[in-house]
Amino acid sequence: MAYIDWEETYSVGVEDMDDQHKKLFALINGYYEALAQKKTKEATAELLQGLLGYVRYHFGDEERLMRANDYPGYQQQKAQHDHFTATVHDYQKRIAQGTLLLPLEITGFLKDWLVKHIQAGDKQYGPFFNAKGI
């Protein structure tokens, strides 16, 4: 059973970005599944690293699209992306140091942040890019 399911209400109306968001959902589900199966700390850390790598790719694509089209909400989006990345880096650091960190705290953050970010931020750029033929 998936931890987070893609719903059409999450669509931003830009196919490439929707496909990338779906991939993020799948990666979060993979991380959650590893936790549910009680995979080793190293295995879950590797999955979190893979998720972060894909997030960087996705954020880079989104930000390039925004800059290339003079999207007015670029700075706000960039700040949100930077905050997310910093938070995940902090989680990684705490895991590596052996600091007590509840795995579900991480999964909850990932899920909540992604859904809120898509609904409150990314959905705003859909009509803007659609009007430009994207």
C-alpha cells in the first residue's frame, strides 16, 4: 500500500512537471516502504540520498523553466526549494551522527511538504506556463 497516492488534483497542468511530481511520490513511497520493511539504516539513508538527488534534478528543471519564461513567482519558489533541500540535508546529517530521529518524522515531512508545495506553489505556475504554450 502506498504512503502517498498521486491524485489528478495535484496536476499543475504542465506534463513534464506532473511526471516529475509523480516520480517524487514514487520515491517517497519507496522510502516509506523501506522503513516499513525495517531495512537497514544504510539502506534507508541511500534511499533518502536518491530522493534528494531527484529533488535537485526536479527543482533545477522547474527553476530553469521559470527563469526562461520570467515567471514572477520564481524567487518564492526558489526559497521554498532551498528550504526543503536544507531540511533534508539536516535530516541526513542527523542520521549520520546517530542523533535520535524518528523515520516517520522524515516521511511525514516529505509527504506534507510535497503536497502543500504542489497545491500552494506549483499549481500557480500551471496557468502561467499554459498561456505560453507550455
